Amino acid sequence: YIKVGGQLLWLQDPDTDTALSALAEQLEIKFAQGIIVDADPNLRATLRIEHPATITVLQYNLHAINNKIPYNTLFMMAGSVDSSQPGNPQWENTTLFSSRESTWAETGTLLTETIEFNTEAGDTLGPLPMAVALERDAPFSQSSQQKQRVVVVADSDFLNNSYIGAGANLLLAQNIIRSE
């Protein structure tokens, strides 16, 4: 499907096994271990966010998907995805957005009273890429204007009924699906 120009929206929750490891290898993307948490209590208090695994995205990288997103999006229990590995020149890779500098990928439990950054346990300091877009000229296309796009987001919750109305989540989802 991908080899012949199919479009793909891939939502992958953190720390879940996938039957798509061969596709991830083909596209040269990697999902990091851990759930992203934010240690900024001031931001959480300002936005009335109680759980540290609710990540607020405030800045977006230049891309058609992020066009006209005027305010923040929220992600609950999100992970990290990376496509910055060299070696696949046919795809143009763009990190759509990342977590803030005050974040890290927590590899331990989130069920304790305090969550602390611990490199020895495998935690990774932010900012961490949360969504990537891979684009190329569509194979077998008669027009160089036709593009193939694969969008990978390291979270699926931002699209569910509980969070689609939070911040600009709905606008982001619409832009992912219909952007040029």
C-alpha cells in the first residue's frame, strides 16, 4: 500500500507493541520508550491540568498541517516518535511538534505521588518529537504535484471523544486529514 503511493495516518500509543514493526523499519521511524510527562507545575496550574502526563503543545513547526493552529493542543499519555535517521532520501521528514523543554519520557510508573526524572532508569529529557510527517512525490503519479503523506503521532487519545474538544485538537485532526 505504501509502496504504491497510499496515504497513512498512524496513531501509536506509547509502550505498546505493534505488528507494524516492518513498516516502521521501512519508513525509518522509531518509537521511544516511556510516557511523556511535564514537570512545569505553573503551566499545569494555569491550564488547570492535574496529571503530569497531560502534555500541552504550544509551538508547532512550519508545515501545512500546523497552518492556522492558533492555540494549544492537549495530549494525554503521549509518547515520542522520531524519523530523523538519515538513509531514506526519498522521504522528506518533518517533526510537526514536540514536547516542551520541561518534559521527559518517564519509563517508570506514573502511579506514585512524585514523579522524578531519572536517567539511570532510562528516562529521556525533552523536548521530544511527538508527531512527524513523511512526504514524497507519489509513486506512479502522472503529476509531480501529487504527494504521498504518512503522518505518525505517538498518541491516539487526542482524537477520542474525551479530548477532541480540548484546545485545538479538533483543528489539528482536521488539518492532518485534509491538508494539502
